[in-house]
Amino acid sequence: MAENADNGYTAYPVFKGLQKPLEFLGIQGRYIYWAAGAAGGAIVGFIIGYCVLGFLAGLVVLVVAVGTGAGLIMVKQRKGLHTKKTDKGIFVYTCSKKI
């Protein structure tokens, strides 16, 4: 804590990144939870596939689950962190107010 000479107030370091979204390995915000769920689901799918059908089937389930999860996350993240449903088309409002 350094004493500021010109006005007598104590200067404190301020972390400027508080308003930025959380990011881990290029995945932002809520999609980190999606990635964790996809990875967990892929592992559980591998275990079930391995126990029921064998190693190769479990490996196929693992690869398909991880690929699908990663693809879905990348597509959704490209649209933006706060995506909203966007309706496409022409909408005609005949009466916006009652008189």
C-alpha cells in the first residue's frame, strides 16, 4: 500500500478483469458447465458401453459423445454467450394499442 504524495490517500491495486466472462481453454461462461457435462456423460457412456458390449463399442460411444458435445458447444458459443431465441420472418402487428 503506497501513500500517494499529492492528495494523501492510500492507493490500492484494482483488478480490472472483473466484468469479463469466465474462460477456460477457449470455452466461455456457461459452456464450461456444458463441457464438464459432456465429458462426464462421455465417460459414463464409455463405462456402460464397455460393460455391456465391449471395449470397441465403449470407445465409439466415448468418441461420439465427446465429438457431439464439443461441436454443440462450439456452435452455440459462436452465436454468443447470451444467446436469445431469434425468430425469422415477417411479423405484422395489426393493433398494438387498444383505444
